[in-house]
Amino acid sequence: MKRILSTLTGAAVLAAAIGTASAAFPEEVRQALRLCTADIQAALAQSGIPRDVTIAILPIKRDVEDYAIGILKIAATGAGLHAVEGKEDPFVQEVFKEIEWDERKDDILDPATLARFGHLQAPKLLMYGVVREVAGGNGRGYAELEVHVSSIETKQHLWGQVFARRFYSAPGLVGLVEMDPDVRKLIRDSFDRGATALKAAGKLKDIRTIAIVPLAGDMDRFVTGLAESMVSKTQFTPRQLDTGTLGEARFLLGDDPQAADAILYGAVRDLSRKLLNRYPDRIEYEITSAVQLTIQEVKTANVLWSDLIEARGTDVKKLSWWEMLQRYGPFVLARKWYVLLPVLAFLALLVLLVFFRMMRRAR
């Protein structure tokens, strides 16, 4: 009886751990996750991971309906890797019975946990990760996925990266990829306000050094640079780590906790423009940005500070003569009578004026 209860308890724990939220991802989030597929595939192709070794993809933390794991499998296969879902291997269930789910870190698996997966027959590598953040609704979607690959044989972490995408479906709303000087200034000013809030954070009174992790969704590291500059304007000292993900930063600081007291990480959750007005010589847009920042203590992993730094402003794009010609030229050519009517009216008026002058002279 005890054995049956133990088995049922283990199955319940496993189901609760692998199980996801009852509600599915909003469609905007699904679209954002789909956009991550090509990025993950390209990164895996350049990662140097051997293509002749089987990779087991473990269940992804906070993955609703195994949606993200399907994306990882598509990306890995597209990159020429031999990847299978870990749950398809009969030994995976046995492994999960031997370990507590919490031993599977959100980020990098430690050597002791990797050793437990030595039971797997074919796979030599493990791919795992976490859906770190999602947000969707009102025509906007954001998804952030952190992925890692480790070797079961060598117990080494081989590769890791954060993938974040934004998706917009609302009419007139588009995501920004390139930022002009006015947009950059708008975001920079919002971080000046963020520095003021950071100085007043009481939970950070014992913190001296803050390690900066590259922000997810930051195309050219511009916003990450603003975050580092924000920290430098306070009583804290920023420190750059040679890492690209939160998991790698945690792993590095676990070996060297004196390197920093806390970790700052986050994501560019929104960077978009919405059409406001069109004029003959210019177009007006509303610019919106939202950057989520979090500071976590290294020793306790407690979140000490979190803030959503938002900015909103107007951006005006002036049209040059060539742009106006390109914009209105086809319209005019397609409707020649629009041009001919005022020309004919002007000519008719000119003829009448000449006629009246001739009549006056004749008298």
C-alpha cells in the first residue's frame, strides 16, 4: 500500500511540476513565440553543438500546453540537430522520480543534477529552459524564452541564450526595430526618472555592486547601456559580466559570490509606434516604450527592486519633396482629371480676362 501511495504521490508531483496554467497563451503571445523560432534556429546553427549527438528536450518551465517545447524542437531540427522530446524517452519518468523538480533549475543545471540524467540511453545532451515572461492582449504580444544546452557526459554547460520577441496586430500599430535620435532621447529621459526611483529603494540599502545582464529584446544593446548608466548615477556600482543570460550570471556568481551583491536583469517589453495623423508634408506617430527591470540579490535570490519604466511621446516624420512625389505622384497620375480641372479653370479665367481687356480697348 505504501508503495502504491508513493508512486501516486510521485506521479502527482511530476504532473504538477510539468503541468501548466489552465489558460492557454493569448494569440498575441503565441505569435511572439513563433517569431522566436527563426532566432533560436539561427543561434543553434552557430552554437557549435555537435549535430551527430541526440539532444533530449526537457519540459520547459511555465510552458502552456507544451507550446514552447514544440518551438524548440522545430528550431533544433531546422538547425540540423537531432532533437527529441525528453518525455518520449521511457527513462525520463524514472529520472524525475529520483529527483525533486526544484533541483531542475530555471537556468543552468548543476553537475549533480546532470548526473541524474545519466540514465538516459540515447541522448548525450539536454536542452532545457524557461518561459521567463509573457504578456498579451489589445493587439500587443511579448514573449521571452531562455534556453540552455548542457552535456550529460561532461556535466558542462555548452550554450545558452535569451530570445524575446514582440508582436503587434492592432491597426496602425507597428514594432520599432531601428530607433531615430528622437526615440532614443525619449527612452533615455525615462531612465533618468528610473535612477531617481532606484536611489530611494529601501531594500537595496545593503547592496553595493550590481551585475548587469543584457536585457532581453534589446536589439542593439542601447537600452542595456541605459540601464547600466542608470545604476552608475546612483550609490551603486554597476559591473558587466561576460554572460548573455540570467542563468549564466547566476551560475557565475554562484562560484564567485563576491563579484557582485545583486543582479539586474529585464526586458524591453514594448517598443512601438502608432499612427496619429497624416498631413501632406509630415506624419505624426505616438511612440511607446516599456522596459521591465528587476534587481535580485545574489545570496538569497530575493527580488529587492522591480519597476516598469515607461515612456510615451510624439514623433514627427517630415516628408521630403522626393518622398511627397513618391507618395502623391501615383495618385495624381491615376486621376489626371484632378490636375486638368484646375488647369482648365485657370486657362478659362485667363481667356476671359484677355477678352474683357480687348472689349474695353475696342470701346
